Amino acid sequence: MTIPLLPLNDMANRHVGLTRALAESYLEAARVSLARHHEPPQEFILRNGSTEQAALVVWEPPDNRCRGAWANKDDATRDGAYACAIAATELSLGLSTVRRAETLTGADYYVAPINQIPEDLEDCFRLEVSGTNLNEYEVQRRLRIKVKQAHEGKSNLPALAVVVGFRVKLVAMQAIEESL
Amino acid sequence: MSWIMHHSRSEEYASQAEAALRNGDRERAVELYRMAAEEEALALSALDPKKTRTLSVTAVSAASLWFKAGEFRQVERIACQWLATDDLLDFAISQLQTILQTAWNEQLFRQSGIEFVKGEVLVSVGGGEIVTGAAPLELVHRKINEVRSIFHRTIEMLLNRPFRKRGLPNADVQEQFRTWLLQAAPGSYQFAVRVQKPAQMSLFPDITPEIEEVTQKFLEIVGAASRETHEELENVVPDPEYRRGFLRITRNLAPTGKTFNRLEIRSATDLEARPIVFLPESRQDINKTLREERKATEESTRLKEEQITGILRALHLDKDWIEVHPDDGEKSIRILQTGDVIDDIVGPMVNQRVIVDVAVRPDGAHLYRDIQSEE
């Protein structure tokens, strides 16, 4: 069986919530973060609860200029995680990024089933993304914390928590809804 | 026009503003954020109030965009207008309050001409004797000093200064990177800390970009030190002396459970960032790491190990001793070989309750191993 490709390229064509410039910027950050640990191509696991799916991640290795532009490791990890998380939810859950809304320090993205452009945000899932260069324990720990915080605090739900583990080649995701 | 049309325009402008910021064109970014905010405000007014989630997200988005455009009066206007209604969901009320408080602070600083580096740290203590909005003065005073000390150490590390064991930070660090205490939104008991941007940036040409990241670095270090394993701390703080120093200072931040039982540190500006939590167990974890490190480097492990709890009565670090009056004794005990003690950790402990790990020589002399505040 052929392993599907993680759709990292041309994301602005499929995700109306992303502009071309932003999608390219996230892709660059992903290339730098991936190249920090691996040579392309690599097989990643997309884990959603007890369901797992393999995906082939192919990227163009970054040149020195690109590495220099993303020298801040935290920025590269955060923005690279956005690219991988958006691509993983597209492949694994059939969701596309439809809207963006600002927060004090950044922006939240909202996802909905592919080919549906909702007229508002009432039923969209807010994407909550985190990236790490640490081990699998850290990926799962971050996911647990995100889910716990969402239930404890005053959270904007429903949301989809996605944690991208660049080193361990794992994307873990979980839906968080009010009724849980 | 409908919400979706205005909101789409706002998204487009906001994305362009983000791209302009990445390219270093701050002026254009501010202009684009202002255009995005205007569209978002129109989107908000075109929305059916029954769509509470969309309304809540859009209100936060509009206030955030005005904030990013530096239009603090507009932030006030839109936040207060919507906070006064019953239409918002809880998350939006909380986020709008934070945006409003941040805008007020920024407005005041702008008027006074003070500039800060990026980010703000929020420290809150809870449990035990702490009540909402109030805490024992000596505890708060100690925590403020410990936080300031970690900031100074972070700056010194970024400046590639050798690890300081004696005295206060150099005058240039103290004068150029002043830490400020800010009023925080009401909570268990909390305060906010920011670092003022050096007035003479030219004094630090080698680390100009890093200066803006001091607060982020502070959060990374404290976060890594709070973990059970310290693999991450080794990445964040490669220098072993700095690493040990940070572990010792952060250990004192953690509660013992007597006066309070929880300390949280988080970014006040990054609402999505998870808080760094210190519980009494955190102190034990750090103790374990420090003990293991000590055992690995000391030859004198054959000596009997003891722990003395009491009041730190005196110290003379240049002569290599401290004196502790133990709870269960009449006379103070002089503890020798304090070479490892760090001034700004032990200084604030004088006349306070401390726990000192010692090794006892066959002739009865107590040799210093470690010290921590009891609370």
C-alpha cells in the first residue's frame, strides 16, 4: 500500500484561511524544523486517539539563507508546527483551514470539513497547535495539558489540539468539545 | 455587507500585516493592522448577536487588531462596549479584560517614555495562607527578589558573562535592564514583571536581537527547570554552572507547602502558553537532581550526610562559612567550605528559615553541601 503524502505544499490553494505568503512562510519554517533532525523523505505517524495513520513527509532541504532567516528556533518550531498540523488535519480528518481571527499575541485558525465554507464560526473547530523538538513523552504530555486546560479554563470550544513532534516524527491530535 | 465579507477583508489585511512584520516593515504593518481592525469592527456590527461564539471571537479579534495597530483608545472603546453586554462567552470576557489591562499599561508607558523588551511575566501564588488578592508581604517580597534574580542571571547568560558567584550583577546590567513590577489583573495573588529596554542599546551590540527575547528566555529556563527531567534545561542552558545556578534559584521559587502550595509563572501576553506550575513536589524533584549531580562530582560521599533546619544567622562567604541556629539546638552551628554558595541566593535568606545539607567530618566539623529556603 502506498503511504499518502503529507500535503505541505501549495496549502493556500486548499485552505482559504491561509494567504499564499503566510502558507509559504509556514512551509519554510517546517522545512527548517524538519531538517534539524532528519533528511527527507521521512515517514510520520498521525495519531488521533487510538487511530494511527502513516504519512510520508517530503520537503526541500533549506539552504543557508533559509536557515538564517529562521535562526530563532522557537519561531521556526511554532510556525513549522502550524504547517504540519494544518496538513495533518487535512489528510487525517478531512478538514481545511477556513478562517483566521486575531488574538493579543498572534492568531487562531478555524477549521471545517473540506469544501464547506461556513458563514460564521459557530460550529468550526479552533485549531490549537504546539510544536516540540523533544521526545514522544513530551508530545503526549503537551496534548494532555492542552486538553486539561481547555476543560478547566474559560476556553473557546470546540477546538482541535494538535501537537507536532519534529524529532519523533509524530503528530498527535485530539478534539476538545464542551460536552466531554 | 455581511460579517463574512468584512471579516474576510480583515483576515487579508491582518495576514499582510504579519508578512510586513516578518519583513521588518513595522510602519506598513501598523497601517495594515489598522485597516484590518476597521474591517473587523464593521464585521462585528453586521453580526447577528445570537451567534455568540462568532461574536465573541470577532470582538476579541477586533480589540487585538486595534492593539496591534497601537490604537489604545479604540481598544478601550470596543472592549468596554462589549464587556458591558451579556452577549459574550466567558473566554472572550477574560481575553478582552487582559487586552484592556495590557492596553492601559502600554498607554501609560508610552506617555512616560519607558520602553520594555517584548513580553510580560505573570507570577501567581496560591493555596495555604494566600487569599484572593492578598498574601503575606515577606513571601511576596521574597518571590519578587527571586524572579528578579532569575532575570538578571538570564541577561548575564545572554551577554556571555562568566557565572557570578559573589556580589550583585554589574552596574551595566542593573542600570540598563531594570525590572519593573506591574499591577496584574486580580487573581489568587499575582504580580506582573517586565524588563525595561536598555536606554543605550549600543552598549550591547553583540546581543541586540536577543535583548528583545529576554522574557521568552526567562520563561524557557524556568519552564525547563520545573520539569521532572532536565534534558530540556541542558538544551536551554548549555553552561553547567549557569544550569546549577538556575536550578537553585528556581528551587526556592517552589513552595514547601507551609505558607503556600502553588506558584504559577506564565506569559501575560501569550494567552495560549501553558503556565509553569511549581508544587511542593517540584522542589523535591529539583533537590533530587542537585543531589545526584553533587554525588557525581564529590569525593567525600563517605562522610555522614545531615540536614540542619533553622535560622540562617550569619554568613561570611569570603571566609567560607555560614552560621545556622538549628531548631533543636541552643548554639548556632558554623558550616564551613561554602565555596559553592551563591551570593544572591543566600543573601535574602539571612534571618530566614533555611534547610542546609551538610557532611559531617570525623572531628565534628560541618561541611557545606547545599542550602534552600524553607518556604
